[in-house]
Amino acid sequence: MSNFQKSNKIDAQKNDFPSKSLVDSIKSTTFAPTRTRQASSQCLNRRVVLFLYDDKCLYNMKFQYFEDAFSADRMGKYVSACNGDTRRAMMLYRCNLRLSQEMFTLVSCFEVTLRNRIDRQLQARLGGDWLRDAVLPGGVFYSDARVDKTRKIIDNAYRELVRKQSYSHSQLLSKMEFGIWKYLYSNVHYALTGQVLLRVFPNKPRSTRTLHYDNSYMFAALDSVNNMRNRIAHHEPICFNKTTGAIDTSYCLTIYARIMTLFQWMDIDSGSLLYGLDHVGTCSDKIMSI
């Protein structure tokens, strides 16, 4: 019995799929490119996971199993973009997942960096516990109805940490989603926090008569990154033209370029920061060659 078969047996007994042992076995198993293997109904989910790890499993995966796992509605746009070629559609789905993984890694690095730079500015302006203090009586968000949604998000997170006796400023920061940092650049939030947050981007261009690199510009830029983040988090594809449905990674590459620009404006060496992590271009090229 092979290691992979043993892992399957153990996982089935434990009803724990996919376990770490199975995933490790998947990564270390070599699959022969044969068209003769058949999939039993019991191993459907395992075949899907194998497919997501190894290109050679394309030879073994039947589209009906793949469609059953991910739904005909979801797979329909992939099949349509591939002119009915289900093998290409499966490959496109797989490559979209890889591109999404790559983009989410970069967005995550950007989000943490942005959060820390904002925190640095607002600690200097409002104090070491500025986020908590902002929603307490007398705080900058406490009594202004225009930022009521923001206040509630922060207050709920703060109360939860207090209830668990685990409050710290860093813990509260980590509870905030990207949208909070974006909205700090809206006109109302920007004014209430002292109009200092453009300092997060010391290398941004100087405004001109026709183009203002102000807080509203930054809000729009961050909103586009946040939309990409949410799209990936909700398992939506990022490999299609939004209008035509054709295979097209230009939207993804536009957001990628925007993130790199914002890193530069923050005086961050993105090449060093993301060394070994950034494979967006390679993944995009593979998609466009399908």
C-alpha cells in the first residue's frame, strides 16, 4: 500500500479531510499521466484536492466531478471563456486560484504596512491608545453621527477584547478590517483625525491644477485595493474581463500596479519586502496562454 493510500485510509477512518498528513502526501506523490484511472464516489473530494495541487491530475480528473464539487453555475463562466473546452476550463479555474493566492498575499502585506503607518501617525497625533480613545466619551469618533458605523465597529471590537480580558492597542488594531483604514481617508474621518494621514505617503506626487493627490484620491486608490481583497475573499474570479467575460487579467494587473505604486509612495522597497512572494506576473502570463 502506498503512502497516499495509507493516508486516505487513515483520513477516512478519522473523518477528517483534508488532514495535514493527506496534504503532505499529496505534495510528495508523483502522479503518472494516465487516462485509465477511474474515480470512485468516495474519493471525489480527494480528487478535487489532488487536482488543485498537481497539474498531472488533469489527466485523471473528469469535468463532471469538478463541476459537481464547485457547481455548474460557477464553472459555466470558465467553460464559456474556453469555448466549451472543459479541460481548459479546469486549468483556468486552477490558475485563477493561484493568481488569487498571489494577489491576496500582496494585498495582505500592503494592508499590514498601511495599518502600521497609519497607526504611527495617529499615535503621534492622538496618543498611544488612539483607536480605543476615539470611541470613548470625548473621543474623535464618539459623538459625530457621520462616523457612527466606524465607531460601532471599533467599539464592538474593543468591548469584545475587554470581555475576554485581552485588550491591547495592537490587538484592537488587528481586529480592524481593510475598510476601516480606507475610510480614514474619507473627508469626515480625515478631518476628525487631524488631517495628518497624507504623511503616510511621503513620496506621493505633488498635486497639480488638474490632479489632486489628496485624501480623496487616496480613498479611491485604497477602495480599489479593498474591492480586490473582498473579491478574492469571496471566491470571485479575477481572470475575466468584467464586460465581455473573456479571459483577461488586466483588472488584476491594474490593482497590482496600484499596490506597487502605493508602496513606493509610502517609501517602502517593495522588491525587498516581497522578495520570493511576488509571482503575479508569472501567474497572469500562464492564464493568458490557456
